[in-house]
Amino acid sequence: MSDTLNIRTMADYAAAGEVPEVLFWVGCAGSFDDRAKKITKAFAKLLNGAGVKFAVLGQEESCTGDPARRAGNEFLFQMQAMQNIAVLNGYAVKRIVTACPHCFNTLKNEYPVLGGVYEVMHHTQFINTLFKEGKLKVKGGSFQGKRITFHDPCYLGRGNGEYEAPREVLAKLDIELVEMKRSRAKGLCCGAGGAQMFKEAEPGNKEVNVERSEEALGMQPSVIAAGCPFCNTMLTDGVKHFNKEGEVQVKDIAELIAEAADL
């Protein structure tokens, strides 16, 4: 991936005596999940196209510890966090951007008490800034005029109060943004948060992701836009549950912009 997308590591920058503008924290999903890797590539493409000097940690990046803490293993969380903080502080990292709201929340709100203090941005916030600075432009793309509904990730919306950035970015696409009844502060979880992504469902008569996907499909969108790799997985599974994958796409905002951007 690094060859085709011109991605340098923090170690590369350090060896050259340079400092990147921002560290792109890829996260476990963006590194290892085949679907989420496409989001990683799309965002890297945008960063390159906007002329942003960015780096990744590569093999020096480890899980933030979010799933461990949510699942109740505080000891493992602190071990993972301290290891990451040692690496980040070793490189004197100041700014971090990530496409995962779980990483975003943990790095921004839970690392400072352990000695990891950084300016952390979600990728929709960063993309929005690039638009405002004139470093990114869109040429319309294949989504022009299409109905798109946006699913608010819990850790971006209710967790950190960010509702506008993803919508401002989507507005650049000249699409028809249709809001679900449960959106913004009243948004419904996709069912993956709190480490639920990695465990079997609890007894009940309906999966949370099926409930949320049904609500999204009820808006009759061409695309369900997401801003989190976990949400993406859960909504994709939900769309498949209703046999709608041929009609409705689930895409990350970075993918939508990368497809429409004038790079």
C-alpha cells in the first residue's frame, strides 16, 4: 500500500530529520479489515491530493486499548495505552487524525491522564478543514443529486458532540441529504460499540444493526454514509440482511469524497 500511495512512516521522517504536519492513526480496522482498508486508502489519497505532509506509525502502531477498556479489562487497556504513548511521545507527536471514532475518543479523552496529550481530529473534521482552506475541491462525481443518509457514530456524535463536520463535508457533494428520525443526539447505535463488535449477540428478538439498517433503508437512499469502520461493517451486514446490497451502498465519507474530489 505504501508504494502506490506514497505513505511515509514516522520513522522515515525522523531519519530524514523532518516533521510531518499530522500523524494518521490508522487503527486496527483500517489496518487489518479488508473493507476498512479501502477507507484507509481513500483518506490517504485525499491527504496526498491536498498536499498534506502526513505519516503513519506502521508496525509501531498498536491497538489504542478501546475494546479492552469497554470489555472491562482495564489492566490491558493501560498496558496498550502506555506502549502507544511512549511511541507517540518519543516522536514528539502533536497532531493526530484518525478515521475511527473509537480511536479518536480514546486518544483525545483517555490518553491525556496517562501522559499522552495531543490535538486529535476525526477524519471528517480534517477533511472539512481542508475544504475550508481550499486544499480540497470536488467535481461532482457519481453521487451528484443522489439521496444519502448519514449514520452518526456514537463516539463522534454523542461522545464528542461532533455532528456538523460530516454533514458539511457531505454537503460538498451536491447530494440530497436525508436525515433519519433518530439522528444527531438521538442517533441509534449500530450495535458495535462497547466491544460488542467482538462478542456474540445477547438474547433478544432483533439485532441492533438490523434495526438501524431498517431505519436507514426506510429513507430510500442510494448510499448510507458512515464515519466509522465498525458502523460500516454493521450497516453493510444489515443491508445484506434485507437483500438490498445491489441497490444501496454503504460508504465512508472519505470514500465518497475521494471518488468525487478533483485531485
